[in-house]
Amino acid sequence: MPTTRALLLALLTTAALVSGCGSPAPAAPAPAPAATTTATAPTPGEVAVSGDVRAPRTWSRADLAALPQTTVTVRYGSGKGPQEHTLSGVPLVRLLPPEALATTDAKNDLLSFGVLAVGADGYRALVSYGEASPDFGNRGLLVALTEDGKPLDRPRVAVPGDVKGGRYVSDLVELRVARIGG
């Protein structure tokens, strides 16, 4: 399926660009984001929003809990076998509405952005902003605060519809927004 291959290629390219793979210039800033993660979100439950946004900020657990919550049931494969959970939390687009991104007046500029979810242990997964946007993919990406009715120590990014749970980032500490390309 050409569109799936194109999407996969775009996401892999984006991941390589964000991680600095193959390019000395992007590799230089790599230590700074790790320090930012530690400095901006040290308290369990806090999530820093950084990168190509108009106003970086850190959401406290209380901030996140005060926002309207959404509940979804997700199913995905993992190393522990099939998983099924009911997650409640904040839609990603509530934390990153279109006006929060450092967009230009280019046509559909929102589609030029990726969001790198970073866990407390350094685990990272990338999603395109277009997947989250209600105007495009509308995939229902969620920053979950509870799983199966129990509070999580730290939020978790959930990507409903993914076959495997690799892009579910537990112990979320940062949402790093990046404009991809020029």
C-alpha cells in the first residue's frame, strides 16, 4: 500500500532527523533536550512541552486533571502479549492546539510537525501532528492519567489504533515538538 509505505518512510525519516542520525549539526543539541527533560519535569505527573511551540510550558498533574477528560479502550500487542486497557486522560490536541505550534502561513503547515514523546527513562516515540489533528488523522492520541480506573504515577501517551504498543510512552515527562524539513 503506497500511502502506508510513504507514511512509514516519513516517520522513519523524521525520527532520524529528530535524533540527529547521520548529521553532525542536529547531534550537537541532543544533550540539551536530555537536560531539559530533567530540569523541566522532575516531579512525577509533570509534562514539559518544548521545541517548536509559541510558548513552552510545563503542565502539572493538577493542570492536566483540570482539563476535560476523554476515555478510550485500547487494544495492542506487547512483549507481554495482547493488552486491553481503558485509559482516561487529555487528548494530545488539547495540550498542543494548532495555535500552540510555531506555524507559518504555508498551506497545511501543521502537517510539517512531529511530536516526540519522551519517557522518564529516555524512551522516545514519534507521532506526526497530523495524526492527532481533528482536521486530518483524528486518531484520538491521548495523554492518559488513569489506566483501568487507577491513577498512573506519570502520564502515558496512548496511540489508539496502533497494532503494537511501541508508541505508548509510559512515565511521560516531555512532549517535544519539531518542525520537520525546511
